[in-house]
Amino acid sequence: MMKPLLRQAADMTWEQAIAMEEFVEPQCFTTAAHQQAVATLLAREAKPS
């Protein structure tokens, strides 16, 4: 999925490139530890006080 997106990035406007970066960044740079930390925080928020 990433290679076609990267190939198309050369033809994007600045605004399109920024929007795509915001969409793709979590898929490329989020580690398992970060995902676990986010899941833990969301679980805490879901519990009633």
C-alpha cells in the first residue's frame, strides 16, 4: 500500500501531501509499545469513576 502512495506523492499539491502524511503516519511510525499505551489510556477513560 505504501509504494503506490509514495509514487503518487510526487504529483500531489502541498495540501494533498500534508493530508496524506497525516493519514499514513500512524501506519508507518506507530510502534507496538505506543499502540499498547494508547489502548491502556483509552481503557482507563472507558471505565466509570
